[in-house]
Amino acid sequence: MAFQQLAWEHQLLVYGLLLALASLALGWWIGHRERVRLARLVAAKFRTLASLAQNKSLEEKLTDICALIEDQIDDALCSVMLVDDRKRELNAASALSLPSEFVAKLQGLPIADGVGACGTAAYRRVPIIVSDMTHDARFDAFREIIAEFKLRACWSYPVLSPAHKNVIGTFAVYFRKRREPTLRELDLLQRSRDLVALVIDQHNDRVQRERSEQHNRSLFSYNPEAVFTLDLEGNFMSLNRAGADLIGYDELEVLGQNYEMVVAEPDRERTLAHFEATKTGKPQRYEIKIFNRKGELRDLDVTNMPIIINGEITGIHGIAKDMTVQRRNESRLKIFERSVESSNNGVIISDANQKAFPIIYVNPAFKEITGYHEDNELLGRSCSFLQGAETDPEAVEKIRHALHTRSEVRVTIRNYRKDGTPFWNDLLISPVRDGEKVTHFIGLQSDITERVEREEALAFMAQHDVLTHLPNRNALENHLARALAQTGENPAQVFVLFIDLDGFKPINDSLGHAVGDRILTETAERLQQQIGPNDLLARFGGDEFVAVVTSAREREQVTLLVGRLLAQFNNPYRFDDLEVSLSATIGIADNSGEFNYPVELIQRADVAMYEAKRRGGSSWHWYSSDLDAGMQQQVELRTHLQEAIQKEQFELFYQPIVDRNGTPRAVEALVRWKHPERGYIPPNDFIPLAEATGQIIAIADWVFARACRDTKALIGAGLESVSVNFSPLQFYRDDFIENVAATVHDYAIEPGQLVIEITENVFVRDSAHMIALLHKLRELGLKISIDDFGTGFASLSYLNQLPVDVIKIDRTFISGVDNAQRNSAITRGVLMIAKELGVKTIAEGVETEGEREFVIAHGSDLLQGYLFCRPQPLDEVLAWIAAQSKR
């Protein structure tokens, strides 16, 4: 049956069924489409979220979001632009489907009102929906590119930072036809815009975090100072390169090690206190010393800061600055400042680049020398204000020339103090350079007024005796040579008188040098009164005087003069309540016989004097060739001794001093004279002669200096001290202590290394003076030993007053002490006294086992003698000492 044949009711039913089926099909299709769209949305969101979780680039993440939008909005062309805050412009970060040429032309889009959709959205911070860009004035500047790429609609959203609410970009979709957004699309764009904001913010945070980390890492790694971190136990967690270079250990070598591995022991307790204080949250700064890997000591300025994470202190951050060089320089500067301030020389600094070279600094010594004590009297003035009427113009001109030529100059110039008194100034001016440029002048000045006056006095004293002011031996010999040279073809008579005082030495020994010196001074005055104005009287040495007479023509005249000279001793010498009588003996020689050298006349007169003494003294005698040859030899020996002093023909031998076990503890320095022709001359032959003539002083000075020079080697060999003999005559020189102090300083002698040996007879002469000198020697670090103890008569009474460290028992008592009752009694007594007084003893002259056993048994601390070792030169005695140490 055809459809048309059906009743209309049935037809209506069919139409209804078909309409229902069509509605069902349409609903299914619409639902299916939404389900597909939803599935695609879910899948797109999943991909987007997955990309966010992955370590993708910002561009990749934004591209995933753009893909989501383009998948959900038909014909949409999505782009994301980022704000460049420095230039206030937008730059495309992602544009999935937009033509690359279009995107390139959008780069650097200004953020401003009326600049397209994106520029306006970023400026106004509100979405800009443009359904048709061709009719919108905001796109007038972009007409050509819109037309070129056939774009019509643009919806742009500003992207705001979720954290900071500032505009960080724009999110926009473009269409190629006119288009208005639906509510669903607006919601989708809004959500996507928030997602873009989150992605960009996370990216910016990560970039900022990475930059911060790199910044901090750079500050750590490339910091020129040592930077380190410690855990709460004080163990290294990190150390930068500068720190590794400072301590000499690589970072891996110190990780996990405690900081105390480098801190110097004296600073560890203080360092720990600062470390504990930092752990309480209090930053610390302090200085310590550390040792680097090489064992070098370094000075550090350390800053400690707590590391706080989430309010909890988790470690210590430290910065250490190497202050070694700075502290060393500061120390040197302080030393320099103290040195300049304490210098006895005046120091003055002037500005080299200002007119008249004004003073900018003076030290206290300059003020003391010149009398200008206030800075305002000196600073800013020219140094020429010290000059005066008698200042040498040539010296002034030399200074001016040196200043203008920037050169060094040294002058002796007469300057004037503030009170007008003149002084002699030894002035050295030197330029101070900074590279090639002279910036300052420094002047060093010394007040040499006393030296100039002393030089004038020295010029006199070089030719005169210190005590009597008579011409000395050098002046005598020069005068005699001139007198003989002036005789010419008609030689005149030249007479030489050698005058020696009889009995002077016992008086000098018993009454002391003060009385002896007064006798010699008065004797010089008495004799000088009898000598003619054209003749010369000189002090030859000790109690000996020599006169050179050229005014006499005959022997009779000389004989009369000799009589007058001897008559001067008829009157006693009176000093307060003291009266002393003396006589003299005179030897006479002249130039009538043959001789080679002028000094031979003095020697001949000396020989004649000895002959007169041999005949009873208190008389005179003429020289003749038949006089005793032995006496001539004695005179020659004295002359040779003087030559030996000048040419240093002496040597030092050393005799060991041992303890009771035979171990070397010290040595005694003994002088030996090695004559170039006669070989070694026994000390007993020349020492008494040197004592009598005063030549012993020069010899003793040489011995002391040479012993000081050898002391370092002897002490280095294991000895405790070196003993040196002093002559009694040395103690009565005005400069005795000063000379000893200078020698001890020059050879850096340590306290206790030198022992001074003196004979006990010196205490007979002015014991108070001697005791004072001994105290001064001990203040210099020298020990005192009494030599030949027991042979004198006075020291026992002073022994409890003397600053004595050692007593040497004379060899006359040690010889045969084990058999001789008297010697053994004296030796035991001396040892007992010394023990009671707390003084060490040395038994000298020990030559037998019996003597050694006796002195050891009775308490002698040390021993010396041929039984152990004879005196030997330095090299040999050092070898002997070394051999003893190996026994």
C-alpha cells in the first residue's frame, strides 16, 4: 500500500516517527561531537599539564597551550607575547600557526594605548576583543600586514603575574574572518590565559632562581677572598678556590674535616668561642693565625654568619681575608715609625713639589737638636731658617743645587738653634721617588758639635800622652827623625835621655793607680821645667820618659841637665796626708856613633838606663857599645813586641777545662807570640815586659776581640763558656767598660758565654773601684773568675764582697797536692771556702792522676791541666772536643 493511500492519521504518525528519529540522530550527532570535543580538550589539557611537569622550554610549554586553544576554537591562530620591561615592549614567544613573517613584524610591539589589540591590552590591563580589525583605528599602523596575511579578528588578553599582579605578556587569538567569541570560548580563553600566566610566572621564577643561584655561586666560586661553609660540628661543607689556594688543600681534601686542622693551637679556643656564638645567631668577626699545607703561618680576618633555613640555623658561612702581608707591612710601618721617632738623628721630610720645599714632618730628635719643640714653629717652613751669619755659603749652594736637580747631597754645615747657639750639623738630603717623580726630600741630620770639638782634641791627643799631655811615643820618634834630618852636612849633636822612675811599680801597686797617676803627672811637670824650649820631653810609656836634646853642644852641658833632672826627685811627692819619695835613673845616647834608624838612639839610651840601674839606680850612664848584650836583647825584644802588636803576630791557643768526668765544659784563651824569625816566644818572656811597658793593653784588647770572634764556634761545639785573661792595666782606662760592651755587642756574645779572668792582686789597688767595675762587667752578661787564687794577699778579705763566679786555684798549690801536706791543706781550705760562698772552683795545673783524684774528692767543680789537654789552636781544640764527645 502506498504512503499516500494511508489515512491522514497514519501519515501523521509516520511523520512523527521520522521526526523523532531525525531528532534522535541529530542529538546523537551533537552529543558525539561534544564528546569528541571534550575528549580532545581533556587530551589537550593533559598534554599541556604534562608539558608543565616536564623540563621543557618556555616556548614549548606556551606552544602546547596554543595547540590546546587552536584545537578547541575553530580557525583560531594563537600567539603569546612576553613583556620586555627594560624596553616597554612585547615580543612573540609562541605562535603555533601564525605565519613566521607576521610574527617577525610584531617583534618589539610597543606597550601603549591604541597600539593594536596586544599593545592596548598590555597597557590597559583588560581584554581587547576586536571582531574586525579592518574597521578598528587601533590597527591603522598594521593595515598592510593584516591585509598581507588575510587576518580579520583578534581577541587579546593581558597576562598578569599571579604572584606580583604585573603585566608579563599577552595571550591572543587571530581569525581570518570576522568573528565574535561565544561564552564557552570566552571561558576557555580566560582559563588558558591564567594557565599562560602560571607558566610564564613559573618560568620567570625559575630563571630568577637560576640567576640567583648562579649569582651566589659566582660570589662563592670567584670571590677573591676565601669563602667556606661549616656544619654545626665545625666540619667543612664547601670551600672556594681562593680558600683552597690559601690553605694549600683542595676542596675535596677538606670536606668533612674540622676547621681546627688549619687553626694555630694558641687560637683554637678563641676560634671555638666565636664559632659557638655564631651558632646562636650572632655574626662574628675576628682575627686568627692558621698554618697552610707548607707550614707557613698566615694571619686571617674571619667573618662568620649563621646559615638560616626556615628559621633554623643549619650551618655557618665564613669569609676569610688573608691579612698576612698587610699585618707584616703594618708591623714594618710601626717599626719604621718607632725607629724614626726614637732615632737619635734628626729626621725631616719636605714637600718636593712646592715652592721653598716646606717641611711636612720632623721627628723628636730634630726638635731636640734645634730647640724648636712645637709643630707650628716648624711645619710649612723652609729648612733655610736654621742658617745664620756664619753658615758656609758654599754648603748652602750645594744644598740648593741638589734640591733643584733632585739629587742627593751630604754636607757639614753650621746651623743655629732656636736660642741662637750654633751647632755643627752633618746633613744628608736624599730625594724620595714615586717611580720617576720626586715627591719629597728626606733629611737626616746629626749634631756633630762634640765630634768636631773632639776631633780637634784628638788631633792633639794623637800626638800627646793622655795623662801627662806630653808628646807621646809617635811624636817622639817623629821629632827625633826631624832633628837628625836637620843636621845636614854639619851635623849637630842630638842627645837622647831615657828616664825611668825607680820603685814606681810597688808604689803604684800598693797605693793604687790614682796616686800613681798623680805622681806621673807631677813628674812630667817637674821634668818639663828643666827642658829647654827647643828640646822635647815625651812620655815613652808607663813610668818612662824620654828627652831629645838639641840645644846642648857638649857632653858637659848634657851632664848638667841630667843632674838638674835627677835633682827634681830630691823633694818628696805630697798628696793630702800622703808623702812619697822617688828617684830616677837616666840613660844617655847621642848621634856620634853609627846607627841605621833614629829609634836606635832611644834603644841605646834605654840600654844605658838599664846599666845605670844595674849599678844601683838613682844615677845616670852614657851608652857604649860594650854594654851587656843581654840587656840589648831585652831592649830589642821590646821593640819587636811593638812591631808584633802593629802586625798582629799573635795567635790564640785554647786549653780545655773539664768536669769531674773529663767532659769538656769550657776553654781558656791563651796568647802566643809567633815571631817571624825566632818562632814561638814563651809568654813568660814577653808578658812581664808588656806589663811593664804598658804594651799589654793593646795585646789584651786583641786577645779579647779574637776570643769573642771564636766564641760562636766554641759554644757551637758544646762548650758552656770561654775564659779570657784581663790585664790589671785595662781596668784603669776611662773607656774600659765602653770598649768591652762594644766588643760584646759586635760579636753577639750571649750572657754567660764569656768568663773574665783577673788576678787577685788587682784588689790591692783601689778595691772599691775594682768592685764597681766588676759589677758593670756582670751587667754586660760576663762572668768573673779570680785567677791564681791563693798567691795574693788581699782578695780573701774582699771575697764576700766581690761579684765573683769562679775561683781558679793556682797551679803552685795543685802541684803534688796528693803528697804535699801544705798544698793539700791550702787546697782543701780554698775548696771549702768556695763551697760555703756558692762559688765554682777550677783546679788548674792538674798533671797527674793523683792530683786529679785529690781535687775531685775534695769538691773541685772543674779541672784544667796537661793531664787532659795542652793549649792548642782553635781548629785542633775543636777536633779534640769533638773526639771527646764520641767517647
